[in-house]
Amino acid sequence: MSDNKSIRDGRDTSKVSGEESYELSYLEEKFGVSRETVREAIKQAGNSREAVEAYLQKEKG
């Protein structure tokens, strides 16, 4: 998946890239979890943003 930051049309909003530090940081801050927890969520739930966020919400409490 190419992440061309010059394209601003929302193409990548439904997916989470475990390779992009800013995406990991956003989820860390949003859910108050560690980077390793975010990576584990991506590994377990896949790279769908909806699935990752649901997984993190469940883990959080």
C-alpha cells in the first residue's frame, strides 16, 4: 500500500498502516495504550481501522 502524503482525498482512511509512525501515535494517544498494543491490535484484527479501533476499545476496558 503506497502512502503518498501529497494526495489528500481520504484514500487510506479505512486502513491502518503498522509502518507509519504517525498512525501508530494517533491510536496510542486516542486509546491511551502502548505502541506494542497498537501493533498487536493490527496483527490480531487486521488493518481495517474500524476493526483495530474496536479491538483497542475492547482491550482498554
